[in-house]
Amino acid sequence: MPSLIPHPTERKILLLAAVATYLVIVLGALLRVFAGETCLDWPLCSGTWVFPAASGAQLEYLHRAASLLAGLLLGWGFSSLRRGPRLARHAMGGALSLLAVEALLSGLLLVTGGTRPWEGMLHMGLALGILALILAALVAVWRGEVSWSRSAPFARLTLRTLGAAFLVYLSGSLVASTGAAAACPGWPLCNGLAWPQGGLAWLNTIHRALVLLAAGHVGLLFWQAWRTQRSQAAILVASTAAGVLFFAQALLGARGFPPSLVALHTTTAAAAWAALVLSAALALSSGRTAADEDAEIRIWRGRAARGTAAAFLQLTKPIVAVLLLVTTYAGMVIGAQAWPDWKTTFWTLLGGFLAAGGSGAVNQYIDRYDDHKMQRTRKRPIPSGRLAPAEGLAFGVGIALASFYVMVAFVNMLAALLSLAGIIYYVVLYSLLLKKATVQNIVIGGGAGALPPLVGWAAATGGLTFPSLLLFALVFMWTPPHFWALAIVRRKDYARAGVPMLPVVRGEQETRRQVFLFTLELVALTLLFPVFGLGKALYAVLAAVLGLWLLGAAYRLWKGNGNKTAWKMYRYSNMYLAFLLFALMADRLLF
């Protein structure tokens, strides 16, 4: 029977419905923790349609709005799947049925007044079930009319893991709504080696036991995915993300619950659930058998461990990562005007390496076909065949996610958000949208590489000031002349790959002129730093000397020809940035 795959519009509707349901789960959990019941009428909130002034009522208003939106999208998605895969129709019908039960439960709670802990747990279970069914429908639409089977060992493992995680989230909801979290201040045991005292302590202990059970399943799922699913990009990415997210939310739970971590703990738990559901749905619909999985284990077992580790390291673009870490550390020293303590330094640089490495790995997955055409990149792990494309993507997504939680747990939220912004900027804005779309790709995309100094500044100080933005501007303005010099040397590679770099589109001579003009603007910017409170006499002298040196290289590039002057400009620009940052650091430390 031919696959009946609906128009992409149906997939978009289901994706929007899943996102809206995810927001309902997150907002509902936050509402129970922070506000409780503040709007005791329905559909109005405190007798009005207007957005309320009280913060608790605002949260419930948003929760109701997200619930309404999710319901409308569910109905729209169900009606649009009249000719879609049968399983997708059944899943959306089930989701609508659960939504009706949840709406009825909400109405009963308003009539009886207030909520009881078990009712909040039931709400959570229904919401998780709705999200799971929507995601299953989305996978069914993507796969088409294929049979779903749990004959393969990995598919069965995903179902067991999903069940264990469901129990964790139900018990976690009960812990949050009863206040049982406060009954067990210790970790991982409740109160040291003593038996839990009281019902709430026992509830928390049972929840922790379920977390341990689910953690074992998630860890096994992660391990088996990397043994048996290396050729299945979607399954491997979903399983890897599920592993990272599940253990990240456990880490946040273990470190306590200030308001920011409560919100992130809930958001991460819901995301881990979604990733586990996707892993299960993709595995069940993949058509793979135990023989397929055994064959895949044999294929990859022959690879040398040392060579594989080197390939994964190469995926991170270590030279680029080190340069970004230099700018990150410089931001820490310049911002704090002192050497940062070793713990903050260690966790910031570790998180920064994971962020840069994850972005680089995902970028290599995106560029894998272009890399095969370019002499400079054809020996990278994916085009050379040392790693499967799925491995590169899953590895990149996994360590990029881990970088965010490392920053949150051990540095601070602002540094984590800036690091996450850099990942999104580089992967989405530059790699996916700009790189092959415009000759200004490097000019606009340079913002991704300019964020690490802000990450370092925020890590060391907890905030950002105007001088920190000057460091962003420095790296932003430095990137085009630095990269265009390399693009002159590699212009034939970029032409073969169809990447519209400046030398390919506007010619080599125009590129040389633009390098000089950008270098002139860059040097002028650095000389203005002392005017805005960044740098004093020592820095001003060194910036002038370094600027003249770089301008000389840029001028020779403009008036010369051949690759030799371009390569020198590329190397000199690297040294210029490092020396200028060292000058700023010395100036801030000494004066």
C-alpha cells in the first residue's frame, strides 16, 4: 500500500500543537509551584477577560491561553488528517479524548474548589499523554503508512524507558504539589542513613528510587542507541538528547530549587519526556529488526577506539574552540579586573568548549556534502567516512545541550543563556540560513564568534556593562577581514561548494579592498576603547602599535596579489586579536 503522507502543512500544525502542549505542561507546573489557584472562575479570570495585574493570576492566565491554543491546534490537526496515516488519526483522536477528560477535570476542580495533590498528578499525567500522542502522530505523518513494531530489542527498551520516566514525572508532580521536596534536604539519601520520617519523606524517597530506576533505563537507552542506531540519525539524536536532558534535570533537582532552577527543572523534564517519546515512536516505526541491530554492532565494532576518539575531537574544530576559549577567558579577566577563581574558570571553559565543539560538530553535519567537494575539508570525519553523519549530529547536539546545563549548574544563568545564544546564532542563523544565501554571511554571522567574551564577562561578574559590549564589537569587526583573508586562499574550494564568499561573488581584488577597509575600522574602534572606560595608557600604546602592524599587513594584501600575502594577513589577524586581548588584560590587572 502506498504511503499517504499529507501536505507539509499538516506536519506544521502537529508541530505547533506539540509546542503549545509543551508550554501548557511547563506553565502548569510553574503555576502549582509559584501561584496555586488564583483565578477561581472560568473562562474569565477574576471576572475579566483583561490580562490581570497580579503575578500569580498572570501565570494562570497564560496557562489557560496556552491550553486554549493547544486545544484549537489539536482540533485543527485532527480534522486535517482525514486522509493521513491511520495511526496518526487514532493518535490525534486519543489526544483529543484526553484533552476532554482534562477539561472536565478542570471544571470539577472549579466546582469543588481548589486542587488536591492527586488531582495535580492526574493533570500532569494527562498532559504528558497528550504530548506523547501528538508526537506519535507527528512521527506517523512523517513516516507515512508503515507498520509499527516492537520486535527489535531497542524498540522494546524505548517503551520500558518511557514507562519508567512516566512514573518519575507523576511522582515528581506529587512531590512538588505536596511540598515533599522540603522533607528530604539531603542528596542522594533523604536524611543521611536514617529511615525517612513521615509520609512526605517517604514520598520523596520513593520518587528518588523511581528516578534511580529511570536513570538506569535512560543510561542503557543512550548506550544501546550508540551501539545499534548509528545509521539512524533521528533515533540517535532523540536518544542522545533524552539522555542529556534527563540527567540534566536530575542535576538541577539535586542542586536545589531557587526560582530560576525550578522553572528550568520543569522545562527540562518536559523536554526529556518529549525526546523519549520521539525516540520510542521513531524506533517503533523504523521497521528495524534484531538482525539489523546486530549487523550494525558488527559494522562499527571494527573501528579503532583511538581513531574514533580522535575523529570526535576533530568534529569539535579544536583550533577554533581554543581561540574562542581565549576570548572567553579574556572576557573573564577584563570584566573582573582580577584573575578569576579556578572553579569558575574551569566550569566556564568546559562549558565554553562543549558549546563551541557542539556547534562545530552540528556545522560539520550540515556542511557534510560541501565538505566533500572542498580540498581543505574533505578529510573531516564525516566526509571521509570515519564517522557516520548520524554520529556527528547526535554528538554535536548532545554536547551542545550539556554545555548549557554545565553553565547553569556551575556558573550562572546569564552566562548559560549567552552561550546558548551563541550556539543558536552559529548553527541556525549562520550555518542554515546565511552561509549559502548571501555574500554578507561572514559579516552577519560574525556575531556568533563575538559572544564568548560576553560569556566570560558574565561568568566572572554576574552581569554585563557597556565596556563588555566593546569586546563583542571587537571580535565582530575582527571576523570579516580575518575570514576573508582565508577565503582568498580557499576561493576555488568555496566556488566548487557553491558558498557565496566575497572572493567568489565579487572577485579577489574587491575582497582585498574590503579587508583593508574593515581593518581600518577595526583599528579605529580599538583606539576608542579608553574613551568608553575600557583600557588606559598601557593599552592605548599597545593598541596603536598592534593596529599599525595589522594595517600594514592589510595594506600589503590590498596592493599585492597571490595567496602568500592573504595567508600572512590571516595569520597576523589571529596573533593581533590574541595580543590585543592580552594588552587589555594586562592593563586591567595592573591599573
